[in-house]
Amino acid sequence: MANPCALLLAAADMLDHLGMVEKGSAIRAAIRTVLETRRDMVTADMGGSGTT
């Protein structure tokens, strides 16, 4: 099991660097939404039961 947030945030940073700021912001917003709802969508290390 692994938490993919770091990989996704790094990808968002790369999109920003490449001038695709809106796409990077969309990824960050999606991560924020998932973390705020914290249902079964997050991995066990964050208190959920989701898997990768």
C-alpha cells in the first residue's frame, strides 16, 4: 500500500513549471477534496481504508 499524494503533488508542480497552472491547480483541488472528505478514499496511513 502506498499513498500517492506526494507523486500527484510533484506532478502538479511540474505542470506549473511547464506553464499548465490550471491543470496543476485542478490536481491540488482534487487532492484537497479527497483529504477533506476522508471517507474510504484515503489510505490506512491517513485513517481510511482505501488502497492504491
